[in-house]
Amino acid sequence: MAQSGWSGTRKYSSLVILAGLLSGGLSIPPANAFDFFGLFGSSDETPPPPNANTLPYSLDFTVVGNDKNLVQTLKDASTLQSLKGDPPPDADALVRRAEADLPRMTDALWGAGYYNARVAVAVAGVSLSLQAPRSETAIRTAAGYRARALVPVQIVVDPGPQFALQNVTVLDARTGRLFPPAELPPRIVKIKPGDPARATDVVAAQARIVDYFRAQSRPFAKVTAQNPVVVHPARIMDISLTVDPGPQAGIGAIAVRGAENVDPAVVRSFIYTEPGDPYSPAALASMRKSILSIEALSSVRIREGDALDAHGNLPLFVDITERQPRVIGASVQYSTTDGPAVRAYWAHRNLFGGAERLRLEGSLFYLTESGGLPDEDDEKDFNWDDVGGRFRASFLKPALWGTRNDLLVDALAERDRTESYTSRLVNGAAAIRHRFSDKFSMQGGIEYEKGQASDILGQIDYTLVGLPLSVTYDSTDNVLDPTRGVKLLASVTPYPEFLGSTVPMTIAKGTASTYWALDEEARYVLAGRLGLGSIVGSDLDEIPANRRFYAGGGGSVRGFGYRTLSPKFLDEPIGGRSLLEASVEARIKITDTIGIVPFVDAGTAFESSYPDFDDTIRVSAGLGLRYYTAIGPIRLDIAQPIRREPGDDRSFAVYVGIGQAF
């Protein structure tokens, strides 16, 4: 018997050209890092040709039984494999590299449960052994290949039978007895007699046990002893783990460190836990996510204290890193349906030292009914009426006087041009947002807008003075790629006549989306979205065209033209007084970087103030491709209407963007 152990916006339908940020925030990896989405392997898997300066080699893996999964496990552990594109300078270094792979291969096989495995490594046909001195024969033979041919290196593995677990015990370090199921459920340990005796599974079980107790407000839970016993003749392994859960604790004093230019009081206002609240890793993760919503910060690290304080609470230390305060960016975009557009912005993330954000943004776009550019040879084809633009300034002052109240001020000047209408307006709004928690907030304020809107129904000059009120709830786990949680946004804005509005009405909007991961790794995610809108108080022809509801386009019903789904007059969309939109997606990861997303969208706008299901609701279907990067998934969606609108000759539409569709 042997014993062993181990240590445990608006979407575009044809072409989108994105310009990168001009300062901070986004780094673009080298082009070869994309490697055609990783479909064709990596360049470091191919050795360079023979040369006089280095000693490149070929590498061959042979596994008895030809288990492809085991071959991949060995390759993942092999230095020879990972450094094949970086050959050693001489034969001695090559032999050293090969000898270093012998224990790595053995550890990998043990990790997979093969404790009787035999590994042989040969360089230039000469076998190597850890028990013998470095082989001078192998060195001399390999040196003869310099500048002539690749040095042949072979790894031959006979894994033998896979061992099985016989006894699995988890002991309480406080009592020396087994944990009862009520204190440590079997679903947490997971490994059981009869399972393959993989060391990696045992290490994973230890991590789950520690995580389980830490989630029970025991920050110092740890595995104090691990005793694996491998019985080679019987091909079995017994494993005994001793676990100290540690004392239960609450969250203690929280110290903010690293704030050089940002007021620490602002950071504290985004911490929603109080001293004495139960400790849990989930609470710390939520705290970190909330603090990172401060745009002036680039990173947050929460470090736990080494001991409990006098009250049995665990002190925490929040270490923050600040971003560069100024950022500028630009983009150039083109769509066959909406024409070309350019956009630029400048922002300051810490204007007065309290994480105040000032953002200035301007854009210009050109739209014709065909969506194309004017003929360069015919100046009369260009029409200034088809040029639109907007300038927006927004200011955010978080944590007013150190509270959970934020001040938001926005100003907008716009001339918009769509297939349905043209509008000119100036808008200003100010609001106070109160954050009840990192998930739930409420916002209220005042809005003023003066504008002119023209469409096929005529021209409306209007003034709106409203009192917008909105609530937001967001329990999702990721902004750009949510896999779990719910997101709700509801708003209502009355524009009463007694405040000066020339169009007395009330606009209500609501969107809800939910995300359900079907597996622990979130490789299979179902996502759904529902959007509703309603305008009451005025007739349709009294409401400015730019304030009516439209559906269609990348952020709505993909496959249909942008803002083309609505009631029509003389075959022209005129907008509606209510809106219904819905989407369902199945987000499937094929690899760690590649995913596909079949989806169905539906929706339209209605003439009445509430959805009329006697009207035709347009439906589209499509397939998306996702390339997952560190900054979020890059999205490519192709959608086709199930039944096109009369007069719409588009057979399909293409959308490109960063982040999931919703």
C-alpha cells in the first residue's frame, strides 16, 4: 500500500466601423490574438524551422488506448507543448525541458485518477529518466540536428486502469467526528464511493466545502488535513478530509484606502452593508460591484482582516485604484438603411474631486429614404434636410453630502431625421436619484422640452414640462453579458397643462428582462425581454411625432427597419400611443470564446393607448454569433422577418455591437 498527498443604442443593419477610445479604458489585443475567433489553433503550436541559433523540435504524444481527453490533459500540463514555438538555444536546454515534463505528466495522470501510469520521454530517440543523471547521449544526438532538421521528441504514456474512490470521509476538526448531513450536505462534497479517484475532483471538493462554510458567515473556514491513501493492487483510493469551519462572524469596520483624488465619502456611500451584518463572500462581491459603478475608479480589491474584532466581526479593507480622469472617444458608422454617422465625446470622470462626471457628446448623421450616400457627381442629390445631429451635455454628482442621493443634470439640442419624421428640439432635465441598495434605486425630477416635429400628419410646435419618475431594479451578474438575475426599469412622466405643457399627456414605459443559466458554468442561458409603453391624455395627431412609439431595429424587433413598425398613413409610419416588444434568446457557448444565439423577436406600436391584440404583431427570427472577450461579447446578429411589411424589400438585416442584445 502506498500513500500520497497533494495541496489543495441604435443598431446598424449592414456595416459598423468602430473607432477605439483615444485614451484609457479599452485596450485592443494584437490582431493575431483573435486568430479568427480561435477556430484554427494558435500560432505557438507550430515550431519554427531549423536554424543555427535555436534548436526547434517536433513533439508527438502517444497514449495507450488513444483517449483524446487524456491526450489533451497531458498537452495542457506539458512545458514542451506550451513552449514549442519558443525553442531552446541548445541541446542541454532541450533535454532539461524534456526532463521537467516527466513529473508534470505524472501529476497530470494522478490528477485524472491514473496512479499506475507509466510515462516515457525520448529526445532524438534517447530515453530520459529522472533517476539517472542527465543523458549526455541525448544531448549529443539532439545537437546534431542543429540547422538540419527538427529534433524528434516523443512522449509515450501507458495510463493503466483508472482508480476508484472506496471511502470518502469529512471530519470536523473541532470534534473529530463526521459532519452530519444537516451541517454539510452531500451535494456540497459531491464525491462519493465508486467515483473515479481523480485528484482534481478531491481538490474541487475541498474548495466547495470551504466556500460552503464561508457562505454560512464563517470567513476562516479551512481544510486542516487531507489524507489520500492509494492502494495500488486494488486500484482504489480512500480519502479523508479534516475541516475546521471556524467561528461565525459579521462584517466589521470598513476602511477605504488608495483614494488620492476621489473623496472616500463617495466610496462609502456605495457600500450598503453595515457593521454587524452577516459576513458572506456574496456580500463582498456585491460590495465590490457597487463600488466599481463609480466611473472614477478602475479597480477595487477587498481584503479581509486576519482576526475578528472584539465584537466578533471581521474588519474589511477596501483598496481602490483611480482611473485617468479625462477620456475622449469617437466612432464612424454606416448603415444601408440609415446612412452614415459620426460621433465624438469628451468626459471628465472626477471634475471636482467627488467623482463628478461631466460628459459632452456630439454626433452628425445623414439619412435619405434609401439610406445611401448622395451621388458624388451630382451635388443636387445632397439635401441638407437629410442631415441630422445632436449635442448632449450630462453631469452626475454622486453621493450628495455623503448620502446615497445623486444629482443628474442633462441638456440636449437635437435635429433628428428618420424615415418617418423630422424633429428639432432643445431639452433640459434635472433629477435626484436615491439608491436604496446596489440593486434598487428611484429617481425623480423635472424636465423641459421645446421643439418642432413634422411628419406626414403635419407639423407640431410644442412645449413640454414634465415631472419624470422612474424606478430601477437590477440583480444581474454582468452588465454586458448577464447570465443570471432580473432587470426592471419603469418610468412615468406626466406633462400637465398647468405646468406649461402645450400637449397635456402622460407617457409610461416599462421594460423587464430575465436571465436563467441552465448549468453552473452558464454555458447555456435562456434570456427573455418584455417592453411596454403607453401615452394617455392626447389624440395621436396631437402628439409630436418624435414622442410617439415605434418598433423595429436592432434594439427592438430585429430584421425590420429602424422605427418602421407602427400605425401607417398613406403607407408611412406615423407612430403609436402604445408599444409592445418581446424577445427570447438561447445563448449557447460552443467554446470558451465562441457562442451561438438563436432568437425570436416580436412587437409593434398601436394607435390606441393600450396594446390592441387585434392588430398584427410583427415577428422575426434569427441567429447570432458571439465572440467572448475580456471587455464583453462581440455580437453579430442576422435576422429575417417572418412576414415582411408591405413594400419592405429587405430580406434580412445584420447587426454588430459589443455586449448582448439585451
